[in-house]
Amino acid sequence: MQNVACTWVVRSHKVEYLSPAFAGDLIEASTWVENFRRVRVLRRYGFLRKSDDKILARGETWWVCVDTEKRKPCTIPEKVRMCFPATG
């Protein structure tokens, strides 16, 4: 893929802690794109303890696409969007 003159900057971040983890726990982390807007994207996260399938934490982050030259929000290029199929 050709270079794209943009980068991601966090607009907001939320974490919800649901249950504790302990030393030795095997934890599976998942992340997925929930949806795209013109200049921002919502990515969600989940953390699961493998021994009992207990959800330990979940979170979400709104990322904003920023033009690296102008240093302003910009429309997410289609070739970037295609790298992150949205699930929602």
C-alpha cells in the first residue's frame, strides 16, 4: 500500500473493569472496528479469562484520522478504511 499522509489520534477512551484478573490467568484480548464515520472510527476491546470464559474488562476508543501535514482531522482514505472491516 502506498504511504498515506494521515495518522490516528485518540479522541476519547473508555474502559469498564468487570472482574479482577490474577497472576497466572490466561487472558484473551480481542479488538474490532465497530463502525466508521467520515473522520473517526470506533474500536472496541474485550478481555476474557480463558479458564472460565469470564469477561474481565471491555472498552472502546474513538480514533480520529488526522492529516499529518495540515495537522487537522481529515476524511479517512478509502484504502485505509478497507484495511479495517467494520463489524457493526
